[in-house]
Amino acid sequence: MSKKSSSKTQEKISREIEKLMSEWKETKKMTTSRATYRPKTQEEAMRQAAAIAYGKHKVGRSGSKRKKKK
């Protein structure tokens, strides 16, 4: 991944985290297409938002696809 596309991806991830955190502050829950999360504290919410955002953009551990071992 080049620096330019990497920074664009990071910007998208940051915007996604901001969106999820604002949703959590209003409703105390985060909704994705798969599930609804209800973190109790702001720290938990931030971690969950980061996990959702990185997974959505297939970056990091939660978003990487693992190959099956035979």
C-alpha cells in the first residue's frame, strides 16, 4: 500500500470512528450491518469503534483474512 492510499484509508477510518462515537454518545449503542454493540464506558466504546472501523476497511488483525490450514 502506498503512502497516499494509506493516509486516505486512515482518514476514512478516523471519520468512521468519529461517526460511531457520536452515535454512541447520543444513544449509548453502535449499530453495524451485523450487530448492535452497547459498550458501557467511553473507553470501551472507543475500542469497539476502532475495531469496527479497522475491520470495515480490512486493516489490522480484525480485518485481515486468514488462510485456512489444510
